[in-house]
Amino acid sequence: MPVSPDEPAISATPSPAPVKSPEDILELIFTPTPRASPVEQAERALRRPKPLVYVATSNRNFYWRQHLTKFVLDEGRVPVTPAMLFDYYLLHTVSKELVREAMNNLIACCQEMWVFGNLSLGLQVQVGIAKRMRKPVRYFDISELPHRVVSVPESMVPEEGRE
């Protein structure tokens, strides 16, 4: 297709990148990065969603719920923490069965399950649900919280003693 005299011809060779001075490069390095606007944050989340992680821990470790939630966020995932959502069964105003059903739905929605601490009977059932749904399950030792969380193989996770 011929190019009209009013339209500039498109060159097949890209124009060379402008040579930058050291001052230009230093300016780029030390210029503060502006914070993303709410619209930019939403776009970023929709284009690159982070995996949802079901944060599994026994009721005996309930008090670590905020540390565990922060740990998952720091690892670049989105935590789904039932201990925060149902705050110990909503002060016992909701039946345990209803809360368990809600937790099982959350397991189904999440891409992964991370287990923190010893395995209680309820936690073993939740892990079994995740495994049957072919969800990756990771295990963490939290005996050194609040200082450190350590990834461990499943074989090293002790069962919680029943009293």
C-alpha cells in the first residue's frame, strides 16, 4: 500500500536508544517510586493474582493466628485464616458443624494448604480433605514463634496429644 505524502513512512529499523548520562541513570535510581493508585493496585491484582493459602492450625495455636497470617503474606500469598474469620467459632454463637462446613468450603476455594504446628484430629481431617482434592500441602514448625517459622516434611509433624 503506497504511503501518502502526508503520512510519515514507517521505518523497519528501530531508532537507537538514547544514550544516557550517569546523572540520568542516578536520577532514575534515586527518584522515589510513586505509590500505586487504587486502580493500579486492582489492575495488578487482576492481571497477576496471588494464590490463596488455607492457613491450617489447631485450636491450641489460635493465639498465633496473626503471626501466621503475616507469614503467608510475607511469602507472597493471600492467607485465608479460619481462626481470624470465625474467631474461635464466633464466641460459640454458631454451631461447630456450620463452621466446619464453611472451613471445608474454604479449603476447596484455596490453591494450597499450609499446616502450622502439631496435627490435631480436626487438622488431620482438613489435611485429608486437601489431599483428596489434590491440593499441595506444606508443613511448618512454629515452636520458635514469634521469631521464626520453619518448613518441615510431613513425616516430622507430631500429632497433638489428646488429654
